[in-house]
Amino acid sequence: MRSLVIVDHPYYDRSVVNRRWLDEVRKYPDEFLVHNLQSSYPRSGIDCAREHTLIENNGTVVFQFPIFWFNSPPMLKLWFDSVLSQGWAFGSSFKLEGRKIAFAVTTGMNQESYTKDGINQHTVEDFLLPYINSIKYCKANYVGTYVYYGANTESNDLDSIISSAKKYIDFLRETATN
């Protein structure tokens, strides 16, 4: 089964890192299916039945997005609120049970900013805890986070972005097989 990469980036046209990651992912259509929420739902409504089918017909799910005001972009939050519904994700049925779920995120600030002593006083995973806990509540398996720090910094160079895209493919493959 292919891994499903669910992407939300409100400013995708201006993205450098997320776009490069997806360019790399799209080289392997037999392994990965990219599902861009912004292009799928330009008017913000989420088709839960469609999302359920996508998940049920694919393997590992990876949520890719930029950290957006210490959270996910708004559409991904809407996705979680809508798609992880009672009777499908929890309650009488646990359709995500045993499914591997991971995150791939970019940050505007450098790695030192995302430490207990840094300006944000928390790690990236700390900011993802509501999502990680939601996944665990649905009996899915959280299998890790891939992070690119400093996407908005001047030290950001093309070689590091290309390298991160190749490492992202390795991360996707590892999460699917572990």
C-alpha cells in the first residue's frame, strides 16, 4: 500500500521547502500518494467520506505542513475536527486502529528556538501534542516527526533543502516499514 501524504500549506505558491519535498515525493507515485487539502478543498469544506476512503485505501498517513502560529494551518485543524469523527475514528469503530501516522513539518525559526531554553520554550513535538494525542486516542500508532528548521531564515540554502527532501523520502520509507 502507498503512504498517504496529506499536505496543508496556505501559502504553497510561496513555499520553498514544502514544495521541494513534494517534488521529490511525486517522483515515487508507486510508493506515495500526495493529497493537497488546499487544492482539494478551495472553499474550505472537507468531504469526510472522501477522506475516509483515501485513508482506508492507503497505508501510513503522513501530515505535512508548516508550523503556523505554533499549530497547524487552519484547514488541517478543520480536517482533524471533521474527519476524526465518532463512529469512524473512535467510539463504536476505530478505523485508524494500528495505522501508522507521522508528521513532516517546517518551521520558520531555527532549531535552537524549539528547545526548552529557546525563545519558544517548547519542542516542535510539544506543539504537536494535541494531534499526537488525538491519533493515539483513535488507536493509531504515532511513528515520528520529520522537521526542517529555519525555512524562513537567510541561512536556508538550496543544497540543504535538496538534502532534506532526499532525507524526507528516507523518513517516509522508514515510517512505512517500521
